[in-house]
Amino acid sequence: MSLIPAPTGSTILDAGKTPAHWVEVMAGRGIEISERTIRERASKLGACYGRGKAMIITPEQIDTILMEGQPCRLKSIAGGMSGGPKAMSNITAIASPNINAAALVHLQRQARGHSAAPKKIGKSVVTLLETKPS
């Protein structure tokens, strides 16, 4: 028995691979992805031939699966954290006071909404903070 299947003349059968084979190909390039993930993304995007376990994915379809609108999520970057609300900056320069003041003004405007302005009540100025419905 030959390890390499004989050409069939079918572009899909000759170039396509099963999700399990794509897992092996990617593992050989240092990419960890499960067969289940490939199957789910392929089904979701319609980037496959067949259904269920009888699934064949061509090189063009695997590119579509890999380019799916998911941002690259790295677990860490050289000792720092990446992504998410708790991420830390890797910038070591001290921010200028002008930048900090501009950022504070921007955040204050966002907090009260673009159209909300301070309102005078008697001799006092009251700034209304509007909350968005959740």
C-alpha cells in the first residue's frame, strides 16, 4: 500500500485533507489547534466539503478558516501581559502632563455624554453624569 494516495483528477480530493491531517500539518509548523476547532470553524464558515466526520478541507478553505475574523490572541509577550482590561503597558517613557490632561478631558466628556454640558443651578455649577442603559 502506498502512503501517498494516487491522484484522482478531482481538485477537491487531490488537494483536500481531513481536519485530522490539517492538525498534523499545523503541528509540524508549531501551531497547536484541535481537530474539533477546525471542524467547528469549517462548519460555521461553510469552508469544507462533506458533513460530520466525512469532512474534506482544501488549502483555500483552510486559509479562510485561519483568517476568520478572530484577532490574534497571544498568551504573553516577553514577560508582559497582552490583551484584556487588565493588560499592562510595556511603555517605559513617562507620559507628558499635556497628554494626561487631554486624556482626562476626553474621559470626562465621554462620562457626561457629548451633548451634556455643565448646568447652572443658582450660583452653583452642576455637571450631570448620564449613564447608558445596560
